Amino acid sequence: MKLLAIKKYWHFWTMLARNELQTSFVNRYTNLLFLVGKLIRFGMGVLFLILIKNNTRMLGGYTSDQAIVFFLTYQFVDTIVQAIYRGAYNFGHQVRTGEFDLTLSQPINSLFRALLGKPDFNDVAFIIPTTVISVWLMANLNIEITFINFLIYLILLINSFIIATSLHILALSVGILTTEVDNLMWIYRDISRMGQFPVNIYGQPLKLALFFLIPIGFMYTVPAQVLLGTKPEYLLAIAFIISASFFTFSIVIWRWSLKRYSSVGS
């Protein structure tokens, strides 16, 4: 039964993805400019890190080469999350126009539709060149990476995606209650950019908030610390507890907000 459900949702998602891809081709020049803009921003970020590498020996207790690893970890996680969950940015419009009413009437999980309904192929295309550049940068950094650390790093990246998923679900829940998601998502993006650098460089109580209130420290800093073989700020078990707690809490809040949803006709 679960296998049939997975096949159904996979078929549904691929259909949505094909529709979004066709839309991307219709607006190909606009999307091309958008992709170029993202590449320029990524290039400026890399240039900034190279300047740090050439002019700064240490950053928050880390070498300039190690600081680049934190940036690349942030870039990788953030790009994939944006590519998959871009539909969250449009959710407020769906609630305001009544489109969400139609979603609720369909035999598809409404949360699945809200989160994964509009994959962003601009970000999918962006992943390819940035991954190539990231691998090249990593190969030329003066750091040592063991196989065990790399394996744990991959597991922690999955944990990061769970945390990011939870934060997006919480944003969608707020959208049901207030019809406002766009600004909330941009606030999340602005805060998450603080994870481009080790969260350790921020003072208290900001650092504590970035680990336990909006846990970008567990999303970006801890995986990079493990990859570099440095001691994480907190035990790894806490990272998994935080992700499980946030995910459970987000699902509870989503179900609670659905019960209080008033359709556009109300």
C-alpha cells in the first residue's frame, strides 16, 4: 500500500515538474537572466571568500580555507531547498485567491501540494555549475577530510534538509492563519544567510537563537565542523533531536492551522 502511495505521489510530482519546466521554457529569457543573476551573486560570494583567504588568516577561530567550507555548505543546502520548496513562496497567493480550496478538495495531501507543487528549475540548473565550482574549490583548499567525517557530513546534510522542511511547514501554517507567507520566507532567507559563516562568530544571545530558535547553526555550521574534523558546538545527538522535534512540531502546527482555515468564500 505504501509503495502504491509513493508511486502515486511521484507520478503527481513529475506531472507538476513537467508543467513548471514548460513554463520555464515559455519565459526562458526571464529565467536566463534570473540564472545569470544567481551566478553573479554566487561569484561575488566566492570572490569575497577569496579576498578573505588572501587577506585574513583566521575567522572566528577558523582558517580562511575552513571558512570557505562553511560558505559552500550553506550554498549547497540553500540551493537544493529553494529548488524543491519554491512553491512555499506562492502559498499566500493561493490562500488569498481561494486556490487552496481546490487543493483541499483533491485526493492529494495538501501539505505535499503546498510544499512541492512548484519546483524551481532555475535553481536546479544553478546547482550544476555551483557544484562543479564547489568541488574545484574544495580540491584546492588546504584541509584534510576523512571518509568517516565525509559520511557523517552527508548524514548531517540530510538532517539539515529536515530542519529546512520543518521551517517551511511552519511558514505555510502561518500563511493559513494570516494569508502572508512571502515576507516571512524572505525573513527566513535573510536570517539563513547568517549561516554562510560559522555561527560561532556571533555573540550571545544571538548565537543561542541561531542554534535553538531558528536552528541554522545545526543546518550549516555543525555539518561543516564535522567535515573539517573540528569539535562541533553541541553534541551531534542534539542536532538530530532538534530536527525531529522541529519536524514533529511543524506537522502538529500545520494540522492545527488547517482546522482554523477559513476558505475564501467565508
